[in-house]
Amino acid sequence: MEHKYLVLDESNFDETVKDGVCLVDFWATWCGPCKMLAPTIEELAEDYEGRVKVCKVDVDENQDLAMRFRVMSIPTVFFFKNGEVVNKMIGLSDKDEYEEILDSLLK
């Protein structure tokens, strides 16, 4: 299946989040709540295609990024605007909570 979201790692992270609005989901394959959040991330990537970069970072494969952003529990979703972290949500939330933040950032 083709994903609409981008997979980020050390090599492309800064370049990807430096401009525009970006949602970055820090997750891991073994994390139950992360698996529950995955369909929401897919939907957001589709709904906001062309307006928001929706991305995922596997914390096991990118421990330096997880440390840099002090990710203590997952899922943690960061919202970037032009390279700056402007919001973050820890744990599982409803899709409309993510949409509310994204819509406010797109105004």
C-alpha cells in the first residue's frame, strides 16, 4: 500500500520541516497506541495533502532525533511551522484534535 505520509530520519528531517506546516509522528513498531494512531495519521496525510507535510519517525531507528526532541513517551506528535516546534501532543488523541491544530497553523 502506498502511504501519503513521509518517512523521516536523520538525513531528511531538518530539510523536510524547515518550511511550511509539518506534523511529525514519533512512533515505534512495538507501541500499541502508535498502531491505533496510524490510521489517523494516514487520513490526515490524505486530507491535508499539498498543504501539510505529514511525517513519521521510528524512534528505534532514529534515537538521536528522539533524544533531540526529548521524546519520553510515544506516540508523540509534533507540529512544526517553518522549522519551529509550535505544538505537541503526547499519547493518543482524536483526529479532530489534530485537525484543530493543523487548521490553526494554516490560517
